[in-house]
Amino acid sequence: MKPFLKVMKALSDPNRLKIIKMLQHRMMCVCELQAALRIAQPSVSKHLKILEDAGLVESSKDGLWVNYHLTSGHASPYAASLLGNLRHWLDDDPEVVRLIKGLPLIQREIICRK
């Protein structure tokens, strides 16, 4: 029951759901997620850690950048199932629509000036 609860708790926060929805469209770094969500960097990092611990998100290093992307759900059947369902859920939510429409304007090179 613990792995199931871990996934469910990870998805119980609106900001974490928004992160999942954005990562469905592209991999992103913390600064891009911070700009999109308009919340503090430590909060974004904490949310990502919770999502990572639940097997929903993975990170990979690319030079100075740490990129976050959705997992295949291989670590947990609960994560795999919910990630599959979330592909179709919340697409008509006004906040999710706003975030997805704004993704092309969010560029790490501009945000971080690197």
C-alpha cells in the first residue's frame, strides 16, 4: 500500500499536477518551472523531489542544466497508470491551458542569462 500512497500524495498538490502537465510537453529545468509557476525555487525543487521519490519524474544532467522529464512509470505500476491517465485529464483546466500556452515563451537561456 505504501507505493500507492506515495504516488497519490505526490499528485495531491496543484503545483505538482501542473508540473506533470508541463513535463508532458517538454523537459524543463527548475528555473523554467519556477518562471511558469511563479513560485520560489526552493518550492519547485521540493515539489520535484516529491515527484521523483514517487517515480513520476526523473532528472538528467546536461552540462550546467538539470533537466526534469516524466518517467515511463517503470518503477511503479501506480505511477505508470496515473501518468497515462493524466495525459487526458485536466487539459481543459484554465490554469493548465494558460501554462501550456506560455511554454514557448519560457526559455532557460533568457531566464538564467546563460
